[in-house]
Amino acid sequence: MEVTPADTLEIKQQLADAIRMLARAEIVDHSGHGSARRDGNSFFVNSGASTRGTLTADDIVAVDLDGRLVDGAARPPLEFPLHAEIYRTRPDVHAILHTHPRWSTVLTSVGAPYQVVCAQGALLGDVPVFDSPLSVNTREMGQQVAAALGRGSAVLLKSHGAVITAANVVECFALAAYLEENALRQYHAMQVGTPYVFSAAEQQIFRERLATPGLFKKTWDHYFSKL
Amino acid sequence: MEVTPADTLEIKQQLADAIRMLARAEIVDHSGHGSARRDGNSFFVNSGASTRGTLTADDIVAVDLDGRLVDGAARPPLEFPLHAEIYRTRPDVHAILHTHPRWSTVLTSVGAPYQVVCAQGALLGDVPVFDSPLSVNTREMGQQVAAALGRGSAVLLKSHGAVITAANVVECFALAAYLEENALRQYHAMQVGTPYVFSAAEQQIFRERLATPGLFKKTWDHYFSKL
Amino acid sequence: MEVTPADTLEIKQQLADAIRMLARAEIVDHSGHGSARRDGNSFFVNSGASTRGTLTADDIVAVDLDGRLVDGAARPPLEFPLHAEIYRTRPDVHAILHTHPRWSTVLTSVGAPYQVVCAQGALLGDVPVFDSPLSVNTREMGQQVAAALGRGSAVLLKSHGAVITAANVVECFALAAYLEENALRQYHAMQVGTPYVFSAAEQQIFRERLATPGLFKKTWDHYFSKL
Amino acid sequence: MEVTPADTLEIKQQLADAIRMLARAEIVDHSGHGSARRDGNSFFVNSGASTRGTLTADDIVAVDLDGRLVDGAARPPLEFPLHAEIYRTRPDVHAILHTHPRWSTVLTSVGAPYQVVCAQGALLGDVPVFDSPLSVNTREMGQQVAAALGRGSAVLLKSHGAVITAANVVECFALAAYLEENALRQYHAMQVGTPYVFSAAEQQIFRERLATPGLFKKTWDHYFSKL
């Protein structure tokens, strides 16, 4: 599958919009990054130095899985191996977001496992925790994160952030928002009691019903309206 | 009672404004919905796919109590039975809002009953909890929610959201805001002690004095000024 | 002391600005009110129906201490006796704000006394609590609140709100902001430990140094810049 | 090292921007202040009366280490000795910010030591607490704060605020933001468990990798985009 010039522009704009929306929602801070698969051996990603809150398509470059620039002039983020190693091992993944979300990260800081406490939270399934707060800036660490992710949709990085994967940028954005919304509700419930954790059957129902392009797009449009 | 074209336009605009204001206040997220009775057998409701934060009167359709479109072209929300079954059993209800409020929902997540801890909170009276987090997307579930609501003004849906009913859209909006404001105060008080719960006599006084069209309109105007 | 027409306009504008700033800071909700003494027997106050977030000088009326309109056409708030009875017993008071602040009120909800935990908080001194959540809408209740206030600067109303008094509107605004800022810090400290309470000597130093027109005006300008 | 007129204008603008950004982030309130070294015996600082949220280069004056005006007409903050005594004892320091951050200060209020719980937090190193809530408005107190700071980057003032020092204004701003971000995460983690504290080795890695002009500038640009 080769991306056409028109595809390229659309994907760059989607990535820029996704990261801008996450910055506005304070799920991405000054140093989060997002990517979209370009082909079997390369991906688009926002440059390391770009300003997340005002990102445009011009801030998106493309690199191959070894980090060599194949489109654009600016350098990719130092953590590009996080993206590369997941794309290498997960051909089904076409978009990845690396966020620094407040509530999801607080859970990892105290060792509390992510639990499904609201409907959208079920779409993430089990969310493992990568047990190191260090930056994912080597191929070896990228491989370890990819291994921790396994076949799942997301992995939390202890006291650091989150990695969310999906079949496209819109879905990936929605899942990134759902992950943090669920964590927010879990965290606040934990302060005053024990939150109700959805049963396996309930989670299954929501995974079947809420994982639709229409609902992902609606979530996207909702956040876009806040820009 | 038949609604005239002028009524129709006003009601559509009121619904759109109510949902926009609740989205701004983060009481409605990407998927809340609101309705207003059209006649004995139909109601207005925002379309399922509409963007809540930028809703206009054009996003409001009308469906009969079985979900068949009678005005507009877009599909109603999948949870339309929630509205339909309440309108069927409660002829006094002319407006319904289904919100996803943070603090009210956290209370249901930990099994803490809603308690009246501020003046406006008294207007909701007792607020039962519907004991399922699943979407209310069948007639049977709609009937169960309507039964849980009974003769009351509001019902909470466990780990999911809230349903607020009233004689008109403005009052319904005000009650939706009051419910969450009371829950916010209850939640935060619970973190540092035991909140003072208003006595039955105090609650009665506030129900008599604060349930006026003028105060509901003032609440509406206050939130409208924040748009 | 008679107020001139120019004074009148300035005071009305100050009141409108003070309430708008407190609404923006969510210290005043849809129903807070503020007043300024007009002469020995009357005061300016925002009308009961006015929209707090968009208040203008035209929303300010004047009433005598029995609530009879002496300037303007709109009705004063139902709680005007709160203002009237304080003006009657405290000739030194020239401005009163009645707010509905979140954190100060949560403290009263759980019975935790206001404690001075930051510099500006010392300017309020001891803050008594009026032990009723009911509206202050009769002369008798106004007298009780005035008695609870005594010679102090502020009194909290249990599970309801706050009343702040001062020699002028600018100072009154600053104290209203300081009260809630101190309560916010006290509340959040209480969640993770026992906050350090300023010693009597420390409080005295801050009362002497921070109670200056220049600092009150700077606080006013700071909030004004957020409008 | 003498600063040229062009340097002067740039430094004044940087100081004004840094304080405006911190005011927007609610890390500086109506009375925080910031300074930049001018030469061995003087520094730039925002005037005491200036409005922090709308600061411009015109609000920046220069004073010598004894507080005498050497540029501009407005008075420096009463706490200028805080700046002067640090500049006197730390020739490596070229910028100082005095903030009133919510979460960092709550930690001092309950006696909880600052702990490194996120990557950027490591850049502050150990953060001592100056054990007095009083204003730093005498040479003696300035000396005591300078002594508490020692060779470090930051010192917290009990129940009062923070002092952050750096080699330039951009770095100083970034450290001020990191300090509060780390405190926010520490505070929220403490509410539901025991936060993971970074090991000495992990802290060392982040101090080596994250203390770069590029990352400080990226943090600056991120906050600037929110103005």
C-alpha cells in the first residue's frame, strides 16, 4: 500500500489536528508525539522541536524504521524507536500516539492497575504497564515497549505516559481520549471508595458497540469543536 | 396540544442551546442528548451524530415513541428509548436531558447515594440509581429506567450518567446543572469529612422557593453568558 | 456623606466589575450579589434577575434599608436583608459581597473551621460560621447574620456561601478572593496532611503589611486582566 | 559582562513573557515577580505594582543590589532582597522567578518533602524548604533564603511559594513550570497511594538529557502558545 500525495497531506493534517486537540485537553504537554504509518518501512511523525499546541501539517516529517528522514527537514522526536518498533511488529497498527496524561500516569505512579470504570474505557481492554520511567529512545527500549504492548491497544509507561495504537489516526485519537477519561473517573472514584469495575460481559458489549468509525469521528469532532 | 412552526423553531433552538451549554460545562460529552416533547406521541431530539459543542437547531430531529423519524433526516441517538419510555409514562414531562456528568457519576461508581448538600440540590429530591452501566438502547431498558425514575425528577445510571426530566427545556437544563453542582460539592466534602445533609424541612423550603421560572431562567442566562 | 452622580456611576461600575470578576473565577454563581453603601439609609446592589457574568452598571439599583427601591426599576435580590442589616449595625462597612465559593463552603459542609494557611488569608481574621443553610431573606435572619459577623470582616454561611465586608468595593473584592484562595489551599492541604496554621504573630504581620489600598487594587487589576 | 541596549530590550521582553505565561498557568498570582541579572551589581525586575497577566517590557525596571533604581521609574517589589541576595552569592545565576504555585506550596503546608516523581522534576534536584511563611523583604531574610538555596536550583518557601534560579530566563521559566508539574503529580499520587520516587540513577539520566536549551525553549514555546 503506497500513500498518494493527497493521502499524505490528509494524514499530516490529521496528525497535526490530533496532537493539537490533545494539547488543548492537556493530555499532551510540550513533548508528546504522534505518528501514522506511511508504508511498510516508514511513518509520519511530528518533529521533535515542533510546538504541540500550534502544530500544522508542515511540522510533520517522515522517517524510516531506523529513523532516517525520508520526507521533510526537521528531526523526528528522540523517542522515534517507540513508534518504529511497534510498526515493525504490528502490521495492523497504522497510528500511534504517545501522550503524557495526568490521571493515567498518576495511576502508574502509585502502582494502581488501569480498570474499566466507564463505557469508553472498555475499548482499551487490559492496559499493561511498562516498568520504567526512562525515555524510549533506543531500539532496544522500543522493542521492550512493543513487547509490553503485545496485541493490545495501549500500554502505560510508569510515571511517564501512555502509548495508544489503532488502525487510523481518528480512532487512535479517540482511544487516547477514552484512556484518560477512564483514568480520570477511576482516580476520582478511588479517592472516596472502590469504583465499580465493569464485568467481562459488560466490557465485551461496549467493545462491540462503541468501536465504530462513526463514534470515533464523533469524539474527534467534539474535541475539534473545542479548539 | 399541538406545537406550531414557531414553537418548533423555539424548542429546537432551546434544545441546541441547552446541550451546547452543558457541553461547555463538561456535563455533556461527545454523546449526551436532550429531547423535548412534541405531542403525545413524538419528541424532538438532537441527532446521534451531531457535534454537541456546536449544536444548532438544524441538528434537532423529531421521532415518534417507536423511534420513527417524523421531522428531519438524521438518525436519533441509539438511546432514544430512554426518552420515549419516559414520555410514554410521564405525561407531565416535556423535556429530558441525558448527561454524562463527572461528579454525579463518580458517586454511583462507588455506591454513594446522592445527598442534598446545597440549596439547589434539593430541587432534585431523592435521586435513585439505575443499577446497570449499559446503554439504554432497547424499549425494555427504557421501561426499566422509566420505572426507576418513577415520579421523580432525575435518575442516575450507574457508572454511566444521569437522566433529568422537567416541564420544559429551561427548567430541565437548570436541574441538570444543579444535580451536578450538588454532586460536586458532595464529592469534595466526602474527601475531607462528612457533608451536612439538608433536613427534610430545609429541603422542603428550598423546593418551594427555588423552583420558579425566574430562577431557572437566571441559571440558563448565567450559563449562556459563558458560551 | 452624600454620593454625587459621578460617585454613583463609579460605584455602580465597580460593583458590576467586582461581580463579573467573581463570576469568572467561579466564586459567584448565577445568584450571588454585591452592594455598596449609598448613604446612612440606602445602598446600591445588583438586581436579583441580573446575569452575573455580563453585569453592567445598568443592572445596579439602589434600595433603602427596608428594601424600598430608591434608584432604578428592577427588584433587588430576595436576600437584601443580609446587606441592610449589616449596613445598619456596621457604619464602618461600605461594601458587602455575598458569594457562593466552592472551597470555603465545602469547609462549612464538613464542619472544618476556616484556618489561616496563607498570607492573604490572614486579612480575614477569624471567620465565624452562621449555622443555617437557609436564604437570608428576612430582617430577622439578616440581623442574625450581622450578629454572627460581629466586628469581623467575613462570615461563612453553612453549606451556602460567604459574606465579605469592607470599607470599599475594591477592598471587598480582594478579601472575597483571598477568603476563597485560603480555603482552597486549606482544603487541598487537608487531603494529604495537616496544614500549617499561621501563628498569631505571623497573622498580625500580614494584616499590617498586606491590608493596603495598593495591594487591594493590584489584586483587582489581576482579576480584571482575566475578564 | 555589560548588557547592550538590544540585550536590555530582549531581556525585558523575556521577563514580561515569562511572568505572563506563569500568570496564565496560575503559577504566578497578582504578586509574583521575576528578575534577570543586568551586571555584577544590578538586575532587571518587574515593578511591584505591575499587573502580572498583562505585563509588558515597560513594566520592567532595574535596581542595584541595594534596591536603588538604576533604570525606570516604578518601584521594585518589596521582596527585591530575595533577588539581590541570591545574585550576590551566586554569580552563576542570571535569572530568578518567585512564584506562588498551588501544589508545590500545599506540599510545604503539610510538611511533605518535594520528591522527584516525573522526568522533568529531576531537573530541580533536591528542593529545600525555607521554614518561614513571611515575606522576604529584608536583606537578612534574603540572605537566609540564599543560604537555604545553597548551590541548588530552587527553594520552597513554607506556605508561601517558590524561588527558582537558572542561567537565563528561558531555562528559569521551564524549571518553574517543571517544579509545579512535578508537585502536582506528587500531590495527586499521594491522595491515592505512595508515588514512585525516581532512583538516583534515573534522576541523573534525566538531568543529563533534559537540561538542554532546545528542551527549555520547547517548553517556553508550548506555554507561549497558550497565551
